[in-house]
Amino acid sequence: MTLDTVKHAAETPDVKLPWAELGLKEDEYERVREILGRRPTGAELAMYSVMWSEHCSYKSSKIHLKQFGEKVPENDAMLVGIGENAGVVDVGQGYAVTFKVESHNHPSYVEPYQGAATGVGGIVRDIIAMGARPVAVVDPLRMGDAQHPDTKRVLPGVVAGIGGYGNCLGLPNIGGELVFDACYQGNPLVNAGAIGVMRHEDIHLAKASGPGNKVILYGARTGGDGIGGASILASETFDDTKPSKRPAVQVGDPFQEKLLIECTLEAFAEKLVVGIQDLGAAGLSCATSELASNGSGGMRVELDDVPLRDSTLTPEEILMSESQERMCAVVEPEKVERFLAICEKWDVIATVVGEVTDGDRLEIFWHGEQIVDVDPRTVAHDGPVYERPYARPSWQDALQADDAGKLARPANSAELREQVLKLVAAPNQAAKSWVTDQYDRFVQGNTVLAQPEDSGMIRVNEETGLGVAIATDGNGRFAKLDPYTGAQLALAESYRNVAASGAKPLAISDCLNFGSPEDPDVMWQFAEAIRGLADGCLELGTPVTGGNVSLYNQTGEAAIHPTPVVAVLGVIDDVARRTPIAFQEEGQLLYLLGETHEEFGGSAWSQVVHGHLGGLPPKVDLAREKLLAEILISASRDGMIDAAHDLSDGGLVQAVTESCLRGGKGARLVVPDGLDAFTFLFSESAGRAVVSVPRSEELRFTDMCGARGLPVTRIGVVDGDAIDVQGEFALPLSELRTAHEETIPGLFA
């Protein structure tokens, strides 16, 4: 077969190319022809198809995502914002922290173990590419019905993949979530986040500058796994029949990645790298086009020099392969020998595959013939921009009118007790230790908080105690009822979780999981969620450092609930001042911060007891959330509280159950005046937390709350070996523990 060179493409304009099979629309293909002034070569078509995919180009979402830059000002902590591999914030003492959350949803449904494992590997390489040492990972997960046979296929594989890869890397898994809902049955969400630490001067960016500088591909050999994997697999809906795309799922090797981390950090330490890019979605197509377009010149690449695992791969397959554990570095000629020596020391394959040129073209050669001649910006940044039609769904009003207030409430204390037990044993509220025990949460010795705490926390500086906290949250049920409010509730909960641990929230990353953008209902949900998140970040003063959009989480006509997952990063001056969730000392006083209202739309109670979704989600008061956070941080810093737990999914009774079981101490609770026991226990009003206060600090603490205008109500005392709601019922901790801790192992062990 004749090699499809640039010259050949210019001479054979009528050759038919498989643009549709590669995921391009007809008008997109015509746009490529217009850009090039000719038909593309097969290699060029491969590059445009993966880089213009939904997953890589954000073509349906970028007009909405602009709000994050337009509305939300960067705060003083921001060092690197949207557009790089990951955002970077200043956490003080000369340290910077980089963090990001991404999705590996579609690959993880097709092949749960490898899909989840390579999701961890990919997000960790994003962190390395910024110049940072990875220090922790998190894993927000959404699965189908916990009783469904396919959930028993997907979840154990996903958990094993996350644990297997992260544990082998020696990275603690300090946070995340596990939520079950039938809406995720055919489209489970596997989001992965990572945190890295560096000094300010060590920040690196993805750009190829300096004509004559060499382009070095290093890491694993390129194979046939993952060809069009994340890029194309995540840019269309599944059909109703099967997970059918196993060859498109990448295969990970955490030991190779560990070598890659150490090799890269040593090269950084010796100042050998001008620019760097990891190879994730779209592989070499992405790395070469992004490095070239972000730099000051062009790039010439010799594809023959790419180390291969499979010698039969075509140029198109090499460019599209998403084989894992690979990175691309731009290195000055006089430093190449030393760079290669470091790679050899770490047993990492490294090859010079090209160089930066003084032109403005990305040129790729194969067997001495030119097969790519493009403006790299047209590949990496100038893809299609769609203004997808969107409209409020016709069913939205009826859904919101179906208020949870009409649902039957417990008629007596015995029913109330029974429903508490049912709630804390439900899969979403039950203990997740079956999952988290498969993760190493304390490797490296710097983890100070991990699941099931409100937020994970890592010590950054052993001498000063400087640390960072991270929490991820998102409630798809709330977002289904009202995507604007639901997105703000996700932000508020994550913000509140960080503050409850004693850390000051600084910035966010997000992972926005939605159905098909070609559905106007879904695009309305997406647009509203972005608007809510941008408005919320503006009010809270938390800039968006970056994130990920995952669309086409849909099977046929059935889309997932809109699920914006928000990760908030915070800083704490001294991790010794952290606040855990566990009630630790008998006799300490329990205070409820914030106001409780009859808010049950989308609540855990309505789902668990009645299988109901309808009404409006809880109201959001972001000014109150800021005040609550300030109180929690001040109280932690000044030693006024010994435990704090935010109130969210499941309400007060869920939070108190977790705090009691975590500390092995019971609680006597008194229903406050003006509330009935049911609302007191199950309401999911936002902007609330429960804290335990030493008696010696009670006056100082309540005076602070009063002076700042935060409602505070004494609701009980840490005492005994039961949760005793005065005048209603008592539940021994032993009975609660059995109910809370046996559900998930019973389903999946």
C-alpha cells in the first residue's frame, strides 16, 4: 500500500477516508480540509479525530466553561490556572500544591480494573508534569444500583484497579466518595484526583520553546492498547447491548509509572527540562500538538524513532495510541546526554524523537516521508465550538412539584428508630471501609486525616506542620431537581468539609459528569450547573484551577443524573490543630451550628424510606457557608472544639452516628425547641455542622458564634454507649455498628 504522505494527499483529493468511523462529523471533516487546503493524510486525520473529540476539545462545553475565567477572579494564592495539566496554588512557606480531578468513566465500565487503574495513572502524570511530587490521590465514585448484578462486576474491579495502581505507586488514598443510584447503571462514574507538592521555583509548563531543543519521548513503549481509548470512547454514548470496546481500554503498569515519577523529578531537580507533557488521552497526537502550539516555534518529529511494543502498528495507530506511562520532554541539546543517563539509571526507555523548529508547523515523518504538516494550534486548540441548543426540560416543573413533604413520616418513636437504622444501613450511608481498606491511606507517613473523615489531609512540611486538605462532593439527586442549586450545594459541601477539618478553603477543581450534549435537556442541566458553580465560586472567593468535563454518560435515552463533582483544596498552618469527626471524650457538649428547616427534597430519607425523588433541594446560603467555615477554622485553630462533622447526606442522625462510631462514644441528644424529632434527625438543610466542645471552652465558643451572628444550639452531650434521643428512643452503638458496617461487605465481599 502506498504511504499516505502529504504530497500524496495533495495529489489525490478524492480518496475516501474513514472520518465517520473515527468520530468526526461530516462538517468537521470538511473543516479539516478547509484548514489544510487539501484532504488530510491518514495520520493527520487520526490526529484531528482524537484531538477534536468531545473528551479532548470540550467542543460542546467550552462556551459555558468560559464563565470560570470571566466571573471568578483569581485569588492571591493562584499560581497556575485553567489551561495547564493541573492548577497550582500557593500554600505558604515557599510551597505550592497542584491538584486536579478527571474522569475515566467509559473505560471503567468496559474494563473496570484497567479503566480505573489507568485513571489513577493519568491524573498522577498530570501532577508530575507540573513539576510536583505526587503525595496523595482521591477517588469519587458513582455506581449503579447496589443490588444489580452488573454493579457486582464493576465496583470490585474499579476498587481493585484504584487500590492496585495507587498502592503500587506508594500514594495514600485519602478521600473520595461512593454513591449508588440506578441512574448510573450503564454509566458508572470513576473520577480520580491527585495532589502534588513542589517549591514555587519548580513549576513546569507544557510548552516547546527554543529552536534546536530536542523532543524526548520516555517511559513505556507504545502499543496497540488504548487506541482512541479515552478520547473517542468517552465521546459517544454506549448502546443498550454491551460493553464492546475492550481493546480501546488502556493497560497500566504502576511499577513503570513509579520509575517515571522518580526519573522525571530527578531531571527537574537538575534543571534539564524546558517543557513537559504527559501522554494521556490522544497520546502522541496530544503531546506533540499541545507542546508545539504552547511554545514559540514549530516541531519536527520522526515517528520511526518511537519505541514500539508492536512493530506492526501503523503511523495512525502510533499517533492515536493511549498506551500508559509515557511522557514527552523538551530538552536543550547540551543537556540531552544527562537526561538520557538519568532515564537509564531508572530503567526508563528514552528516545529523541524530534526537535523544536523555528517555524510554526508540526511536521511528522515516517520512513523518510512527511505524513503530517499542520498548524499545531488547529489540532490542539482550534477545534469545533458548538453552541448546542438547550431548554428547561418539559418534565422539570412536575419533578419539582412532586414535593417530598407529602411523604408519610414516622408515626411514633418506634418507627422513627426503625427508620434511623434503615438509613444508616442503606448502601449510600453505610460505612465504606470495605472499599477504603483496600487502599493504603497512610503510606509515606504524612497522612493526618483520611476516609471516613470529612476531608483528607496531608502534611506538607514536617518541621512546621504545614498541611493541605482536600474534599470531593457532589449530589446528583439535588442537581437533578435543580442543577443550578445542586452545583452550588456540591461546592458548599466540599467547602464545608475542608473547613470542618480546620483548613482554609483556597481553590477548586471540578469533574462535570453529564449525559449527551446532543440532548437539549442535558445541555440545559450542564449550562445551569456551570452557571451555579461559577456564581458560587465568585461568592466564596474560590477560583477554579482546572478540571474535566465528561459527557455522553448516557445509554440510549437514559442519561445519568447531572453530577458535578467539586474538589476543594484548603491549607492549614499546623496539622496538629486538625479537627477529626470522632467524638472522643465523655462529657463534652454537642452543639449544632446553623439552622434546620423542613428540607427533604432529594434527601437520603426520601430515597431510602420511600424510593422518592422530587421537590426542591435544600436552599443555599453561601454567605452563611463562609461564616460557618470561618467559625470552624477559628475554633479548630484556637482549641475550642475537639470534633466537627458537617451535616449533609442523611442529616444530623447520619453525622452523629458516624462521629459516635468513629470515636466509640455515645451521645445523648435533646430535640431543640421549635423542631420535631423527625426534622431534627433527618433534615438536610445546608450550612450546618455538629461539633463537640470541651466544657472549659463552652463560653468562649458560644460567645464567638454569637458575636459573629452564627446560630448555635446546644443539642446534647457525649455520653454512654448509645445514641439516646431523649423522649424518643435509644440505639446502642453495637446495634448501630452492625447496621452501618455490614451492608457493603454483605453486598460485595
